[in-house]
Amino acid sequence: MTYLLLGTPELQLFAKSTTVLYGLLIILLFWSFGVRRKSDAGLFGGFLFAVLTFHYLGFEFLTWGYADLPLAFFAFLTFYAAYRNQVLLALVFSLG
């Protein structure tokens, strides 16, 4: 996505900084999922995602700028919208 905005295939600061934002948004989606279901499963999922991302992959993974985290964010956002019975939003989010 950022490569289209910048017009170059090189990894720049903009691409690297947005990857960290997507990781934080995934954690917020897990938290919101847990609050809506009124269970600790979403909170545990967000905690587990954060621990595995920072411990197993390392903080350097977030700053590389690859498309793994944005892809995971849009996939989880699609699931979240479908779970809330918002089919049109799920279709839009699935386009990434």
C-alpha cells in the first residue's frame, strides 16, 4: 500500500512506521472483541499476539516494513466485521 503512495519499491520510513501501527491496531481489535463478547478470550488473544510478536519475532520485525502485519490486520478486521453482522464492511475490508 505504501509503495503505491510513494511510487518506489524501496522500503522507506513511511512503510516502516505504518507497520508498527498495524500491530497496535490488531491488539486493539482483540481487546474490542473481548469487551464485546464479555469474556477474557479477546484480552488473552491480544496479550498472546503481543508477546509472540515481540518475543518470538522481535521488535525488529515490526520495523522491517513487510506486509505481514497489514495483511493480518485486514484479515482480522474482515472477521471482526463479519462477526458483528456487517457484511458490507466485511467485503470492503477484505479488499485491503
